[in-house]
Amino acid sequence: MNYYIITTEVFNTINKANVSFRLFNLAGTNVLVSTTDTVGSSLQQFADSAAACVYIDSVKADWADGGTVEQWEIDTIEYFSELEN
């Protein structure tokens, strides 16, 4: 699995069938994703979901509305592209 922060523009172009987790930042401009694809134009890449959580926790005011993103959320909450418009 690959873990990235990408822009919403890049998110709109990737294959959603290969995305297993998706979280938009509060501004809606960037997206934390876990995907089986390689994304060449990422803003940030993480070695694993734990590293992604550490990063999000360090900038949580931008991502989690005062809360945190837990590693289990990235590892177990599934993204279903079919639920989007």
C-alpha cells in the first residue's frame, strides 16, 4: 500500500478503484489517500499508515477539526468511490 497527500485535482484523476482510504483536509484542497497505485505528483509520501498519522497529528488543525486521525482508521475504514456523486 502507498500513502500520499495529493491535491484534489490529482485525486480527481487517479483510479478510485485502487484507493482504500481517503481523507480531505478541512479546506478541501488536499487529500490523504492509501492506494495500491503509484502517484508521481504527490505533495507528501509516507512509508506507512503510522507515518501518515504522525504527520497529520503534527498539522491536525488543518486536517481533523481539532481531533486526530488514528492509524486503525487508515488501515480499516474503506473508501467506496461508488458513494460519491
